Amino acid sequence: MGRLIYLDWLRVLATFAVVAIHATAGYVSNLLPGQEISWHIGNFFESLTRWAVPGFVMISGALLLNDKRELSFQEFFKKRTSKVFIPFIGWSFLFYLYGVYAGYFPTSIIEGIKLFINNGITYHFWFLYDYRLVFNYAIDKNISRSCTKTSYSILSHSMDLCFIYYKANKLLYWNGVYN
């Protein structure tokens, strides 16, 4: 696969958009009397740039689906785990330690695990808590592989897994496991 220059430029744009989101957050989160115009301007620019994180996710998906290398699922997950999951766990742990130090979180390991599972440590990782994202990456890679091989059996099994996941997701939500 050759380099897709338009995706590089889209990443650059998304990076500036993320910076703009953070730069405008202070204006949008604090509406003080007499500062309504600042709030409206901040809200305009924050709204204009909210596409950035979903944009990064879509860029990743486009590159993942366009990857023609034959990887086993073990290789696929090993590669993704080292790039995403391990840093996610590490940074969450550091944020938790800081929160304990600052008095925001209890020192209980059980409470820390509960906070981690329910995205209570830091809101900055909100997109990693969308379990559908991780599942869709695996399924999309499987569908992509099946389409290149025109193996309808693999495609059919992938769609079955999607249905099972959807039902399990609803069941967990209805039973209050996560919100």
C-alpha cells in the first residue's frame, strides 16, 4: 500500500482541531456573567472542530481496512495491544496515581479498578471505552479479508458475531453493567 497523502493532511488538520478543542474548552466550560460573547465564540470554534477525534478513528479504520498484509488474528491483536492497550493501561494507572495523590480518588485497588472499568479516571480516554470500536476493528479486518478472498462463509460468520455482540451489548447495558 502506497502512502495516502490526503490522509496525512487530514491527520494534520485533525491535530490542529484537537488543539483547538482544548484551547476553547476553558471558554465553553465556564459561562460567567458578562462573558457570553467569549462563550459563544469558544462554542463556535469547539463545535467546528469536534470532528477531530472521530476523524482520527475513521482514518485508523481506513488504513486498517486498506492494509493488504495477511496477519493472523493473534498477530493483529498483538500489534494493536502493544500500540493501544498497553499505553492505555499505563496512562490510566498514572492518572489514577496522581488522582490518589491529589485526593480525588480513594486508595482502594478495588475502587480503582471500578473507576477504570467505568471510565472514571479520566475523561480524555472516552473513545477507548467504546467497546464496539475494538470489536468493529476485529470484525472489519475479518470482513476485509473475506471480501478479498470472496469467502462468503467468513463474511457470514462475521455478521453472526456482529449480531451476537449487539445482543450481548444490549443485555449488559440493560442489566446496568455499564452505561
